[in-house]
Amino acid sequence: MPASRSNAPVMAIHQSLANTLPDAMTALRDGELIIVPTETVYGLAADASNAAAIERLYALKQRPLSQPFSLLVADLSMAMRYGIFDDRARALAKAFWPGPFTLIVPLKTDAPLCPVVQASGKTVGLRVPDHQNTRALIAQFDGALAAPSANRTGAPAPTKGKDIAPFIRAGAAICLDDGPCQHGIASTLVDISGDNLKILRQGSLTRDNIMEALPRP
């Protein structure tokens, strides 16, 4: 298991990942954690297929193993490697991705995930972040990232790099600091894994927004 850094180097990415992408990719492939910006809050990210990395993520977050992590993906095509998308799910994904919208769908039986990331569940939460640099990183990594907010469970989620707690920063190999997050609140979380749509967390998208995007009978 890779050792934690005492101080994760801050790398200003802004317009391009050209200089930092190799370091971030190497860290992810080595099973380390990195801090990434999104349009909602900063995320603490790990390779969703690496069990050791996910265990470190749970430990640093101080999160119960019974609570699964949602995943960041680059686009709908990548999302469909992990979840089963019916007509409703595809319509919502096309309407709100990339964006502050997390969609819970049934988990594919052959999804390339380590079991611990899903906490033995049969569903998966997926999101395409509206942050060009982070999306480019995920696309080039070519795999989903488990990326909860970069804070201890129960603490406020950081919307600026400077607000990330020192112990979280110390547990990450790299912190990609891109300034204040655009939205600053967590994504809207919708469970469409069953017959009935459930809004589990209200973000910047409203119920009306969601219902209007569903296909008509």
C-alpha cells in the first residue's frame, strides 16, 4: 500500500492538465488518492477497481464500510460499463450530464469494480462532472473514480482548495486546485434503480427539472 504524503503538492490546473496529468495518472494507478475539483465540491478520488485504494479512501474519510461511494465517469458510454440504463435513465443522463446530477441505477454484474466500493449493494451511483479538466483525467485514465467529497464524513464539503482539511490533503498524493467550485453544493441525487423515481438529495436541479426530462408515456 503506498505511503501517504505529509503534504500533497498543490497543482494549479486551470486551463490545462498537460503538466499534471501524468502525475495524477501515476498516483491513481499506484493505488493512491488524489483530490480533484468538480463544479459542485472538491472530491477525494481513488481508482474504483482497486480494493486497497478504496479501503484507504474509507479510512481517510472515516466512513462506514456499509455506505457505498458514487463514481465519477467521463461520459454516458463509460457509465454504461458500470450500470444498467433503461430509457428513463438514458433520458436523464442525456439531459443533465455533464452536470451536478448523480444517478443511481442497477449495477451491472460484470462491472469492473472492486466489491468493497459498492458495499455489497446491487446499485451504483454515477455522475459525469461538469469540469473539463477532471473529465479529461477520467477519460484518459479510462475508468471510474470513486470520488466522495474531500472531507471527513459529516464535516462540511470543501468548495475551495484552501478549505480542504490538512489531514485530508496529507492523505492524498496530489491536490489539483482549480479555485472555487462553480455551484458549491452537492449534486442532486436520484435513484431510478426501481420502478419509482426517488430524489434522495436535492441539489441545484429541482424535481420539476427532473420530471420534465423523463420520456413521455
